[in-house]
Amino acid sequence: MQLLCLITITTGLALSVVASDLGSVMRTGHMDHTDHADHADYGGTTMERTFTQYKPLPVGEKALKSAGWTKHSVNHCDPDLGFGWTEDAAGATKSKPLILYTTAGGQPAGVGTVFLGHGRDKPLPAEQNKWSTAKPLVQFAGEVDVAHIDVAFRSGDIICSGAQDNLTIGDALIVNPAGEGRYGGGPKMNLPLTDTEAAARGWMRGSCFDGMGWHWFLDTSMFNGKLSWKAENLFPVVTMYHEGQLNAMFFASTINQVSIPIIQSNEWEPKALSSKEMCMNMCDKDCTFSPPPHKEHSGPFSTMHIYFRDHKSVTCDSKLKCGITMPFRANCCEADFVV
């Protein structure tokens, strides 16, 4: 029971909020960053989800078929995401909201999930709703007040040409890849693939967790390497880096997406995070997430981690001082920071 409690607490810590800009153009601002240079393949040969549970995710069409996932819109390849796959044949659901995408050639093309509003006015804060998908490839089987956040792993002709390349997972992370195109949606956001890019683009570095690496957050009201500590300004995707390279990401919701902690988490982390627990993803004594005036997006926060390599291969530097040391190291910061 004691270990279970510890895991529950640290699951909360694992929240890092994702969203960085990809691209070689190193600039800062609230504008959409769509340019990016050629990057090498990131991640390993496996994908996982869910902090502390580390459940494997199928990589590519062949693995998805073997795992029993359902392919949607089989006769239409979307030029930004390819084809969507869900665990439930009905589509994305409350208990299984995760969507994996593949190219026409059968390679990974992206990942997405559904944010539920749970009676709030909107599932996402108004400041972040523009990053949601205007016309989802996979419909949600359930309540109406939902928002889809999709992240593409690739871009260009490779999505629908039927060709294959030598990239295992991809060479990009693009939120809302359709952008302001044919569906009239909001801007796209290219996320950084390295911590150097993240810093140059105004992301703020948080703390380090074994299995994840260093968390990086983006405040879309500032883009200056700092956070306003207002929940509505947190970009809904958080990135994590190990030895400077992309290792993982997580979707961050300002609304609790968990039905029953641990028992029915709906593929989000086993429990939602309070402001204090969310702050354990940071190395900043000033951290405290104040609710917005309308209080609809004030937490508790839910997170959904996606790992691009075996979590066991990632550990934080032994010189760091960590708020959690057993059964793994988490909330790790430089020694001069009092955790």
C-alpha cells in the first residue's frame, strides 16, 4: 500500500506540459512556427504510454493490426495524418481516447487524443483551443463537448504516397498539422526536437524524471522561457528530452480526465494533479498555478505520456538533487535548488 501511494503521487509529478517548436529557425514569439530543418529520426524502435505502467504502443500498421486496433477512413488518406487507428472499433471513446496514425506505407504518422469538457464551457482554455483539430479524422463516440489534439510525426508526400523511408517513428512533432488550411482551423505548432531548440524558442525547462528526462513547458502568452503560472496559458503538449534529444511528450489537460483514480484513468495517468503536484515537474520555487477568472480550467490537471523509446534507457544525472528517490528518481533539479 505504501508503494502504491508513492506511485500514485509520483504519477502526478510526471506531468510535464508539452509544446515546443520544431524547426531550424530559432526565433521567439507567439507566431506559428511552421518551418523546420531536416532532422534525424528520434526515439528508438518502441513506443510506450502511461507513467509508472509503461504499456507498449503498436508501432506501425502491421503492429496495430496484430494488436487488434481498428483502422478508420480506409479509403481516404489525410495528407497531414494519414489514417487513424483506435482500440475501440467505434472510434475514440472516453475510456480509450488515444488515436495512433499511420502513413499509406504503414509507418507511424502521429498520435492524438481527445480532451473531454466534463460539463465545462470548453474542453480547452480559450487561449489554447486554436491548437485543436478543426476536422478530426476519427470521430468521438460519446459526449459532444470534446476537443482533439493531434501531433504529426512526419510531413510531406511520405504521408500518402505509399512509400516508406528509413525513419522508425518520425522526424517532426507538429501539433494541429492541418493548420489554417482546407478545414479553416487554427495555426499549426512545430515542436522542438532538441532542448537547444526548445530554449531558443522560448520554452521553459522543468525538472528531470527517470524514464522521461527533462520536462519543457511553453507559456503561449509569453514565449520567453518563463511561465505566467496561469493554467490557461499552458500549451497542451509538453516535451521531454534526454541528453538533449527528444525522448517523450505528454498531453496536458487543465480539466481532470480521470473517472476513478488508478481504477479507471481513461488512458490518462492514474490520478489527476493538484497545482502543488504539477509544480513537481518544475525547478522553480515560484511555481503555483492560479485559476483563470472563469475557474473552468484551474485543474486538477491530467496528463497522458507518450514515450518514443524504452523508458529504462533514460536516467537523470546522478549529480541532481531529487524530491523523489525511490522506487525511481523524480523531480530532479540542480543541487542548489531546494526540492
